[in-house]
Amino acid sequence: MSGNETTGATTARALAAAAFALLCALGWSVLALTHRDAEGISESYFFDGVWVALSLTFALSGLFLVVNRNGRGLGVLLLATGALQSLRMVLLLGAGPGAMNLVVAVVLAADLANAFMVVAFPLWLPDARLPGGPWRIVTALVAAWSVLLGFSNTARVEEFYTLPNPLHGTALYRWLDGWLSPYAFDLFTASIVLTLAVAAVRWWRSPGPHPHLRMVVAAYLVWAALVTVPHYVGEYPDWVPYAVILAGEAVWLLVPVAAFRRDRSLSLDRATRRYLAAYAFCTLLFVGALLVGYLMHRLIPGAESGLHWWLVLVAAVLGALLRPTAHGVVRAVDRYYYGERAHPYQVVRNLAERMSRAVGPAEAPPLLCQTVVHALGLPAALVAVRTRSGPRELARLGEPGAGAESFPLSYEGAVIGDLCVPPRSGQRELDRQDREVLRLLADQASPAIASLRLYEDLQASRKKIVLAREEERRRLRHDLHDGLGPALSGLRLQIDAARTGIAPDSEAAASLTVASAGIGQAITELRRITDGLAPAALGSEGLAGALRRLADGLGNGPLRVTLDLDPDPLPTLPAAVEVAIYRISGEALNNVVRHSGAAAARLVLRVGPDEVTVEATDDGAGFPAHNGGAGVGLRSMAERAEELGGSFTAANDADGAVVRAVFPRVHG
């Protein structure tokens, strides 16, 4: 038999056991309604009903663990306990005196299973398996103690609903009662402490943290404290027995939900998921009906006399809640096994909505990574685009590692990039549901990432053009200033020298004078052209000297200007970066002089390994609140920063105005 067939058969047997427990619970409900006036029964309705609800909870938890595969041993124990408890309750209520031996046998088996489950539960932590090696001695001791405890609990009851218990008068019980009773609670407490200690040692030795088990351990400790502590500090308060039961129920409910995480490689068929959802819904329905009946009995005087009317009302209320509750349970089961993968189109729709609200295309890759990691629960995600020089990373969340799978980002028939996602912890590869959702997400995000790629290509081309333009201007300025300028000056000197050797009033002298004046005009025009190619101060003094002259020139009046350079001296920068720094600094300080009315201003230039920051602050009136958009000066500074792929901000703070431009430091 193949692995899939074995798994299917195991799941079918688990579903059958859970269905048996549910049928027993239904039988108990019918018998409880038809035997309301029987002696010894009506007083125990709610208490017995809680035990039936707990049996359904045990079976539900066991069913989830068996189907989930990674807690199958504990799941089988929970299923068996739930089925035995349900059968016990229906037999106690429906069997007659002739079947007491069968009833007692079932009650004893249920008590044995329940005793072993509640005492040995910590031994299953943290991996849903009983300990091996030397720890098997502890398991054997706990099992032996559970047999004694279960037999004692069964034999202690003198009668079941007025029918005598044949075990109560046996010699074995009398011997156990005389020997065990004085120490029973101490042994029970010691067994819980022992199993918790073994669980703590195994937990400490097991690889990896187990944060999801903390709730289970906390609930079990609360239950154990409610059971044991009142025995040592005094008598039980009236609410303790019910609180113990409810706390124990919370423990078993938390077992499949929080303790042993779902197997993400598991692919349940639709029928199995619907069976799980139906069983969970029936359990919830039984608990709700039991709670309504208890509240009706406690809070409504005379409810027993008009019970049929109240049953009609309760049935109407439950009927109205059936459909929404059933849908909620189905969604909860799907979400438990598949998380957001259970509704892939909703995940894609949420991503599309978030992208539609994004300010720019640059937000698309981070949004895709966040959806993969946060919505699907995968460990990491990386988005990269393909360029001529190789893949270029756009966004990353977590560390994908070497085992990540790639999902192509395609647009108009061409692959433009990849979404890289690693498998979940403990898995070698992504499962089928994960791959399907990731393909949908990749298809949804591809157009936005294609537009981002085009936008970044345009930005890169623009930046290259700006860099090439400024470098060419620098070269041309140097050539004109250092080559043509001196040549024209030398030629003019030669003409002036030749003119001194001839008569001043001759025709030749007049021609030479005109030629010299023309060359002088050409030199003036050349200086104007070279100054237009780049700021003159940059060529003569460098960036640091030009900024100092700028600050000194604007700080001679009532305004004090402080210049901070980091580092000082500045490293060599491309011509485009130097021009952008100088122009933005000059425009920012001129704005302070013209508009702010400040007494002090500060210009800061920080050149880092990868980016350059220009910041100008003042203590003036700040920027006015106007609706016409930014002024010419602010737009000019923003354009210069954006030309190099940077950003520009202008805002007010507590002291005045702050202007900041940040752009990449382009290395030669």
C-alpha cells in the first residue's frame, strides 16, 4: 500500500471514530430530553453535558492531529478518549441493569484513557511524540499510575443513576482505597510535576524555539493548578469544578491549534476539509445548545414547566445562526491548514488594492515582498529585475538563501525579472498551494514592476546624460580656458607688440588696433561661455572653496552663515555632482536671504560612501502655506536632485525652514 493510500485509510478511520463520538453525543442528547424526570438523572444534566462536550472536543482535537500527520500518536489517544467518553455517557444514561458489566467496562476504559491523557500530556511535548530511550521508564510509570488512578476513580462511585457499581465492593478497590486514598492526591501532583520536568528537559534539548507551545503549557499549568492547589489550601469553592473542566477543555482545544503547527506540505481534498469543518461546527453547536440550556435553567424561573416553548425559541435562534456559523467554521478550517493560501484571489486582490494606493512604482516590489512574507507566512522574499549587466535587486524581506525558488515576472511575453521565495522551515521545497498563489502574485505585480523597470531605465539614462553632459562641459571649459584663452591672449600681445613698431597714424596701425580690440572682445566672450559651462568658482577654487566663498559672501550682512563639510577635505566628485551641490547650496542660501528674514543659517554637506546630502537650515519665518505649489527656486533644486536619481524635501520645523537634497554619489 502506498503512502497516500495509508494516509487516506488513517484519515478515514479517524473520521469514523469522530463520527462515532458525535453519534453518541446525539444519542445522549435524545436520552437526556426523553428521561428528564428519571431519578438521579435530571440533577446531573449540565455536568454530564459538559463531559459530552469535552468528549467531542477531545475527538475534534484528535481528528485535526491525525489528519495533520505530525501529531498522529497524540491524535489517536485524543480520538480514543473522546469516543470512549461519549460512549460512556450514552451507556450510563440508556443502559439498564442487565448491561451494567458492559457499562462499567466502558466507564473503566474511559477513565483509564482520560487519566493517562491528562497526566501524560506533557510527555508528548514538544514534538507530539512520547519520549524514547531512558525516558520510556517514566512513560511506563505514568501508565501504571494511570491504571491505578482510573480504576480507583471508577470503583469509587457507588452507583450510576441509581444502578449499583459492581466494582465498588471488590477486594481490589478496598485494598486500593485503604492504601491509596491517603496519598492519592500527593501521587497525582507528583506525577504531574514529573511529566512537566521531563517535558522541560526535552524542550531544552530540542532544536529550535517553540513559541507556539507556550499557550498550551500555560493552559495546562492553569488547569493543573486549579486541580491541585485547592486541595492543599482548603476546600474547593463552588466554581472550581466547572472552571477545571473548562480550563481542561481549553487545553485540548489549543493542542491542534497552537501546539503542533500544520504540515504545510499537506494537501487535503475538499471532502476531508468539509468533514473537518462539519465536525467542528457540530461540536460548536452542541456546546452552544448546552450553554443556552444551562443559562435558561439557571436564569429563567419556571423554564422547566414550559420547556417545549423554550426549545422552539432556542431552535429558532440556533437555526438563524446555522448558516453564518457554518461559513465561519469552514473558513476557519481552510485558514488553519492553508492560511491566506486558502483564498488566493483575495490575497491577489489585496495586493492590487495596495498597489493602486501606492504613490509611485518604486513601492511595488516592497509591497510584493510584504504580501509574500506577512500574508502567506513564508520566511523571505526577493524581487529582482533582469538587466544587460545581470540581475538587479529591487526589494528584499528576510534572507532567501540558496534554496529559494524563482517565479518569473513576465510582461507582454518577455521575462523582466524574478520573485525568489524559499520554502518554509523544515521543508525542502514549496508546496503546490504556495506555488499557485506565488504565480498569481507574480502575474499581478509584473506590470507594475515592468513600469518601474522602464522608469528606472529612464532615470538611469537621464543620469548618464547629465553626468556625461557635465563632464563634457568641464572638459570643454578646461580646453577653452587653458587652451584657446591663452592662445588668444598671446595673439593679442603679438599684435600689440607689432603695432608699437610702426607709425601710429599709419593704415597698418589702425588695422592692428581693430584686430587687437576684436581679439579682446573674443576673449571676453570666451570667458562668458566658459562661465556658462560651469560655475567659475568651481573651476578656480574647487567645490570646498566655492562653498566657503558662497557662505562668506552671503554672510557679510545681518545673516550669519555657517558651513559644515563632512569630510573635510572633500573627496573628488564627478562634475555633475559638484555642480548640483553648488547650485542647490546657492539657491537654498539665496532663498534664506530673500524670504526668511533669518538671523542665522547653516549649510551642511555630507559625502558618504554611496550618497551625498545637502542640507540648509535657518531660524527664520519658514515656508509660507500657499496653494500655488513650490516656487521656481524650490523646483529648480528638486529638478537638480532628481536628475541624479535623488530626492528633495523642503519643510518647516520648530526653528525655521529645512531644505534637504539627497542623491547618489556617482563614482567615476
